[in-house]
Amino acid sequence: MDAPEVPSTQPASRSAPEADAPATGAPPVPSAPGTAVPAASAPARRRLPPGLWIAIGALVAITLLVIVSLFLGDVPARGTKVIVTIILFGMFVGVTIGELAIADRDRGYPVAFGVVTSVYVLAWCTLLTWLEPVAAGDRLARGGDNAGIALLMLVPLLVVAKLPVVAVWLFLRPAGTDRTLRALTWVSAGLLGALAVVLFLPLLLGRSFRVEVGDWFGRLIVIVAMLAFLAASIDVLLTWWTGRDRRRAARAAPARARVAGPVRAAGAPGPVASVIPAPPATSASPATGDGGVPAGAASAPLPWPVAEDGVTPLPAGPDGRPVFSVLRPWAGRTAPVAEGDPEADAAVERARRRLG
């Protein structure tokens, strides 16, 4: 006759992952003395941003260009050129670090676009510095050494080259999902970038490549400049117009976040100091409080709003709340004013300021 099975007192063996994982909510078990503690895993290496790769590649390419031109071309190796090149490299590194720092604080900054414009400035100045095939006494050689001219043109070129970056930075975010504004922003940036190229190209062609441009090129510069300023002006106007409601709501927002002043008793003389009563109670769900407002979301009382003259209080409706429809809608708005609109917030803000 078989012996009855005796239940085992040993705990069931767990798989390795289950044995290693601590129980949910249980405190970690301290390791025994002398037991080696596994080292923490090394933090994941951060990938270099595209803007930094562009900057490094530009520095390498321009350095190789200078070296090849020294050995294969008829380029004199003067100390002035080397000093100016060091200054150009320092400028490029400093501007790139500044743009990366701005991008760390503001994700909306187009850092890759900014580095590309810095590469253009560095390439333009380096080519003007080292490519100097004009002969002494040539009409194109008048005005001094190319290295000195490149150093003098550094700041103006950098300012003009950064205009498209600033345009994208300032106007692309307010555009939001508006395709018209976004397209107009990129058109403005493209025309400003083209202006930075055509405005300084004749000097580089004349002093480094012995190419004289005709009067037609001057007309081209004027046309590109006018188109760029036109697109940028329209972009500024449309961005300002589409953001007016947001600015008004931001100005009236403090009225919703501050406690009203002393409350005047009903029927007592004096300035308007009554407060807006709570909205009438409605069928509230279990997750909401009175009036359907989430529990715990009660706000401080607000002063009774006044009309545009800053003195006349708004009439009260049957529910005892202000009638905001008597206010005039702002420009561009045709619907009657309702509670929560920017015009209503401005009326509450006027009352708050009157109470001091």
C-alpha cells in the first residue's frame, strides 16, 4: 500500500528572473557582509545633436581646404591670414556654443538652421582670406588686404546671416498649426537667407575669383531685399493679429488668480465691491462637487465686473450672475460676450483694479 504523500515544507523554486525580482512593496533585502554589490549600470551616452555634427564637419572641411590650397595653389602663407583664421574659428565656436545653449533652454530655437548660417559666414570669410589671386595694383585689389576686409565684414555678415534664424525662432511657434503662417515664415526666412548670400557675393567674387558682376546684380539685390522685407512685414502683422486673443487673456488672467477686496454689504452705499456668486448647482457626478465643478477646484471669489467705463456694474441675470452679453465684443469677434471670454475677464480685471 502506497504511503500518503507528505506536503513539502520547501518553497517552490522560482525561475531566475522571479527570484531576483523583489516582491511588490517589500523593502530591499540588505546584502550580507562581504557580499559584492553589483555596480550600477553606466548611464546611456547622449547622442550628439545634428547641429554639433554640422559644426564639426564644417571646421574639418575648411581646415582641409586651407591646407590643400597652401600646397596645391599659389596662396601666400602670411601671418595675418593665420591670425584672422584663428579669430574666425573662435567666432564660429563661440556662436555655436551660444546657439546650443539657447536650444537647451528653448526647444523652439532652430539650432541646426543657425549652425548652417554660421558655416556660411565662416566659409565666406575663410575663402576671402585665403583665396587672393588678384595682382598688386589691380583695380580689384584696392581697399586693403583680403584678410583685413574679411575681419571687418565679419560682424555685418553675421548679423545679416542670422536674420532668417531669428525669423523662424520668433514666428514659427506663434504660427502653431496654421499652415499659411508657417509657410509664410519659411518664405520670409528663405528670402532673408538669399539676401545674406547675394548681398556679400559680389565682394567675394571680385576679390577672390576676379569675377566682376554687372549692374544687373545690384538690381537683383534690391529685388531680393524688397521681397524679403515684404514677406517679413506681412508675417509680423499676421502673427500679431492672430495672437491678440491670447494676449488679452493673459492680461486679464490675474483677475482669476487673486482674491477679491472687501465685500460691501447688500444695499450699502459705496463702490461696487460685491463678488460673483458661485454658479448654480447642477446634477453633479460622483467625481464632481457642486455645479459640476471638480471637487477641490473651488476658486477665490471675484469682484463684480464693471462696464467699459470702469464704473458701471454689469446687470445681474435671473441666476444672480453678471450678464456679460451687454459688453461690446472686441475687434474681430462677432459672438455675444459670455462668461470666460477675454472681454469678460477684462471686465473683472477693471473691477479689481478699481477696488485697489
